[in-house]
Amino acid sequence: MNTDIREGDNSTIVLEVQLTDKELQNAINEGVRHLARRTRVPGFRPGKAPRAMIERAYGIDRSDPDTPDPVYDEAREHLYQRTVIEAVTESGRDVLELPREPEWTKFEEGVGATYQVTLPVRPEVELGDYTEYPFTPEVEDVTDEQIDQVIEQLRDQQASLIPVEDRGAENEDYAVISFEGRRDGQPVEGAQSDRFPLVLGKERMIPGFEANLLGMKEEDERTFTVTFPEDYAEESLQGAEVEFTAKLLELRERRLPDVDDDFAGLVGDFEDMAALRADLEKRMGVNALDRARHQFVDRIIEYAVANATLDVPETLVEREIGVMIDELKVRVAEQGISFEDYMRVTEKDEAALREDNREAAVQRVKVLLVLGAIADKEEVSVDEAAVQAEIDRVEADPNATDQIKTYLDSDRGRNYIRSQLRRSQTVEMLA
């Protein structure tokens, strides 16, 4: 066997393999033996029929090139499978995948055979500068106004619901209502409830519905008409006028606690508001540092990718799209939703989902290739113990589903964890 390699387009190589007539003949004989074991020929035991009888049984006519030739097909398959891995190994290139079939340029008994195949290879990444970046981390100062906003959020969480007795309903009130909708005097399916809670003014109901409840007091009943939106999900109700009768069963207002030392003790183990504000400032400062660090790392990666020169093979893009869809499946499973239900609700098929992820996949491939090249240059490595430890950590999570565990225990899952850890170590090194 002789091998010839030349560079192809867009991170590919063209591999040409030349086989001797002896190698060809051995493959043909092996193909005949395989066919003989699967073919019943009268007068011969399974696997013992000679080549001529096998060819007669299959109606092979080599004078007609359009006639199917199972003997040669078997020989081609055996030759390709037996030699392509050896040829790739000899090439010394990082081949990303092997096509199922090559292009046979010669296949002639008494002469030999030749095939060529175009193979995607991991592209060479020409790294530019990735250490002398012209920027520094930018950390946000924690302001009194930001602390005040968090305190307002804490007040909101500690709000009480107080019965309203001296006024009618207003926006922001908590109400419990019963209602029924009718169209042309007939009840509208799904447009009724004996007890329905809502916060007025949040437009949880059909636009215009909640405004008709304003001013009502407990036990008041009111009838009004609401026009459904033209883009309403239920086609039969688009633009329809529906008459509603609503009764206010309960009305409460949300009362926020005063911002005082008692409030500080209510939300945590704090002696006074000064201690609460100091704790918030410290926590928010840590968060600000964390955000700054992530933004800083992202800018370093963007800088390194922008300064690198590389081609992005379609094979890697398609593979990364697959990884992104796998990640989506994990996220969906964590929410207790089947992926089939998710696809049905989003009205997507797999082709559309893959196309939606293509642009992001191209960028992720660039990032991964550049980080991989930096990791190689900086000799970053991940041992199997670290990979297993991370898998064990994820699987020990009570929220880890069987789908997640099955994925992580697969080769694809392990490779994903390994690549994530190596990337994290490289990013740590850069930052």
C-alpha cells in the first residue's frame, strides 16, 4: 500500500491510497467468503461455494458496468475499512471524521486499486497575542442608590397583605374574584372561575379586564364587556366581544414594612440598619468583583480569537451544534420537560433548531480552537480523576435526572466534561 497526501480546501486533506493487485485479490477472496456464508447455493455447504457459483447466484455481469456487483462491493468495503485507518495514522494528521465511502479511481483485477478520500482535519491555529491585552478589569463601585434598591426588594419580599375596608380596589391591590364570560348569551369555554387571585394592574387578564375591577369593594358584582385582542391564541375569540360578570371576593393591600432596625432584624441577624447596609455592601462588592472577572475573561478570549488566524471546518460546526442541542436537552430535562414536548411547544423541528444555533456554534468553535491551541502551547492538561470527580459531583446533585446521568456516563458526556475542565483551567491561567 502506498499513500499520497495533499492539502485540500478549508482544513481538509486529500488522501490517495494505492493498493497492489495482491491486496485487491485478497480482498475479493474475502468478499467471496463473506457472501458464500450468507448465500444458499444448491449442492454446496454454507461458505463452501466457489466464486463462479456465487457470481452466478447473484447474476453478476461484468460486461455491463451498470449491473450490481456484490463481490466487488464487498471487496471495496473490506479494502477501505482495512486500509484507511492505517493511512490516516501514517499521515500524522488529526482527522476529525472518516467518510463512509471513498472515491474509487481504479479497481481492476490484475492491476490493483486506488481510492481517494477528502478528510476534515483539525485546523492549524496561528495564535496571535493573547497576553498583552490593552485593557484591565473594570469593577463597579457599590453605590448607596444600589443598596437602597436591594433594601426596597427586601421590603417587597416582607410585605404584608392587609384587608381593605375603607376604599375601593386600586392598582397594586391583591384581589380574589369569581367571574364568568359569555358570548351571545352563551358561556365561553375556559372563561370562568369560582376563585381567581390576581394583583390588579399587572394585566394578567385580557387587556381591559382588570381596569373594570377598579373601585369595587368586597362582595360588589359588576358586568362589563371586553374585546379580545386580534392576535389572541384562541382563533375563535380573536377580536370578539365577551361580556363578563365579576364578583370581588377578597381585597387586600400590600403594606411594606418601615425601614428601621426592626426591619433589619426581620431580614437577617442584624442589630440595626447600619449592619444590614454594611453586609449588603460587602456582598454586592463580591458580586461586582465576580462580574468584573467574568467580563475581563470574556474580553481576553475575544482578544485572543480576534488575533488568531484559523479556518472553521464545517464538521466541527455541525458537531458543536450537536453539543449545543445536547446542552439544551439537559436544561429542558432539569425543568422536568421532555424534549419532544419542548419541540412541540416551540414549533421547531431539528433542522430549524440546528440552523438557529449555527452562528453561535461557529463562534464557539473559534473560541474552543483558540483556547485549545493556547492550552497546547501552555501545556494545560486534565487527568481522568478530575473528569470523574466532576461527573460524580454533578450526579450527586439531587436534581440530576436519569437523562443527565446517562449522558455524563457516555463517551460524549465524558468528552464534554473534559473539554469544559480544560477550558476552565486555560481561562484560569489567562486571568
